[in-house]
Amino acid sequence: MHALTPWLPVVDFQAQDLKAKNLNGSSDPVVFVEIMGQKKHTKVKKNCTSCVFDDLFFFNFKDLSTEEIDEATIKVRGTCIDV
């Protein structure tokens, strides 16, 4: 195993011109991130159709081999919820 940093910071997602889901013509967007079974999500941005998510996530990859890291995928999904 190589001496790799055991965490990966993930930041800055942007949403623009989202479809209105709320009765007031806005949306409540949120972003979900999954890396190697570890799941995190941003805070919900209430009542907007365009926004920047500046949440900072740390995913822990301690004790992973180089091969496991090379084969890893990052899944990012944005959606709007009704809060």
C-alpha cells in the first residue's frame, strides 16, 4: 500500500435554472454524493432555482489498497425535494 491521504474532500456543486417544484415557483435542491459505499448529502437550499452548494465532505479511505482506490467511482445526484 502507498502512503495515501486517508480522506478525500469533495466541494462545490452548482445548480442552475431548476424546474420549480414548490407552489411558490421555487425548488428545494439537495445533492447526494456516494463514494465506495460512503454516502453524504448537502444541506437543502430552500426556495431557489439556482444555487451553489459549498458543503465540505470528507470521505475516509483509510486502509484501502491502491487497486481499490483506482477502481472507485464517485456518484453525484442532485434532486429537488419539497420541504
